[in-house]
Amino acid sequence: AVERDGHVVFRINTGKVLTKDDRWFMTGVPNGHPDLYGFRKTDNQVFYIEVKTATGRPRKDQIFFHQALSNRGVIHGIARSSEDALKIINEGLVGYGFDE
């Protein structure tokens, strides 16, 4: 829905990989990083979206990341639907869904 609305969006993949010499290697971004990030079509401003189910709650590390983004006025929030994601992005909301 975000791409169909004209925005650029990237999905964040993280996890562990077992190397050929039997070592675990952590991939991805820091703990708490939102699931999606991208750039708005209107002004190329960055946004971050944490995807949650209807009853999902943010973890402590996600709340910490949210606070860092809020302190800087960065567009971000929790999306429980594609409509939420578009609302966060198009209205430039900061911290949507974190104070519920």
C-alpha cells in the first residue's frame, strides 16, 4: 500500500546466520529498529514504521528507538494496518501508536 501510494519503502531483515566454520553471525540493524523505513513521495523525508498486530505491543528496545526518533522529530509510528502506515507517512506523524 505504501509503495502504491508513491513512497519508497524498504523492509528490514535481521537474524542469525551459521557460518561454514560453525560460528553464529548476527545480521541486520540494531535491536529495536522498526520493520520498515523509507522516503515520502512529497518531500523525500524519511519515515519509520513498526508493524504490529491488533494486540501487539512494542518491546523495550523498540520504545527506546521510538524515543530517539521522537527527540529528533522523525516521522514514525506503529502501524496495525496499511491505513495506519499511510496515515503516519502522509500526515507526518511522530510516535503514532506508541502512547496507547
